[in-house]
Amino acid sequence: MSQTNRAIKAFEGGKWASILEYHDKYFEASAWLVLGINRFQVAKDTGGAMGEAAGTANHAAKLFTAL
């Protein structure tokens, strides 16, 4: 929330800033999940880079857990 505008932080006691912060984190985690799914498909098709796919999916899981 450090990058959120002060006026938004002050609006309705910070309610909207919290909502924006949650959505920021949710969509970042979602993007990592989509990337992980794609990397698993590439690993399946090429027979390699499964570790990279697993690492990406693990990172997405950590981001979702932090919500």
C-alpha cells in the first residue's frame, strides 16, 4: 500500500486502498499461476524444464497463500 495515493488511503478510512491492495496481490498471483500452467504444458510438450514450471507454480501458491 506504500504506492497508493494519500487521497485514496484517506478515502473512507482506507477501505478502498485495502481493496486495491488485495486485488493487486490477487492478480499478480493469478498471472504467476497462468505462467506456471503454460510452463507445465511446455515441459510436457518438450520433455524438459519441469523444474522451472514447478518453481513458477510454487511461487504462485506462495502468493495466493499470502493473501
